[in-house]
Amino acid sequence: MTTRRDFLSGSAVALALAWPASRLLANPTDPALMHDHDDSNDGRHDFDFFHGRWQVHNRRLKQRHAGSDQWDEFPATLDCRPLLGGLGNIDEYRSADVLGLTLRLFDPQQRQWSDRWASARDGVLGLPAFGRFRDGIGRFVGEDSDGGRRILARATWSQITANGFVWEQAASLDDGTTWETNWIMHITRSTP
């Protein structure tokens, strides 16, 4: 049986009990309600650049783990919004043949993000990739499967500006000794 305690950490419970209910209901986005310590440089704002609407130019490898050098190219859109007062975000990805979302959550104690993908094909929230940003580049690695094979998956966020960035996905069949890049997205901010 799931209890309320399963959903709230000890600090979140203490914070909720310390604030009058009228204050909690009056302004649920008040930063003082979201955090009980200085969070300016711990990593929780690493994805702030990503909030908004985006156009995507995709290059996806046609056949993975086969030495292929043929790519499909196609457009897509992305919409990203913050969650949990900045401790998370969710984006929805839409192309002609792929509909999915990514849920990201920040762990302040570990100072790292988890990143999970779900596709409209099966509605399953996948295994997390974990990572953080250093020197303007985000690197995330996690276990996954591809065609029934266990792989390591890596996502890299780079060339980040206010109006665009590059996202690359790679996979390894040998626990990270070698990597094959299989998806590259050039992402630019949509104009209103």
C-alpha cells in the first residue's frame, strides 16, 4: 500500500507543515514555498534555457549497430515547461512518426538530473539516464535496451544559446568502450 510519506520527503513534509495553509494556497509558485535553502548554483537551473517552443531538424541513423552511414532527416516540434518549482521539466516531442515525452527531475542531494523517455507507441516511462551540466555541456548516461539487447545510452546537450542547441544520442554495446551516435537534433527556438 502506498502512503502519503512515499510521496513526500522529510524536508518537504516539514516545509508544508511550517507554512500556513492560506500561504500555500495563495501563491503556489512562490519560490519560498519550493525550496528551503540557497539553490543558486546546485544545478537545478541547468535546463531553464529549454523552456518554451522549439523546431527540430532530426538526423536519425537508419540502422543501428550495423556500421551504417545512412540517415533519415525529418522535422519535429518540442514544447518544454518547468515542473515542481524548477526541480523538473517535461517536454513533448512531435514528428510525423514519433510522439513522446521526456520527464526530467533534479535531485538536490546528488546534484544531478534524471531523464526518462516515454513513447506513444507503448506509454511506458523508460529507465532513467543520469547526468549534469559542466562547462556548458550536459552529459547523461543510463541503461536501456535496443532490439532486445542491453545497451548503455548517452545523451549530450551542447552548443547551447538562448535560441538553439544540439542534442545527440549515442549507444554502446560494450559498456561504454565504444559509442555509436544514432540521433542528432539541431533545435531552434520557435518564433511567436
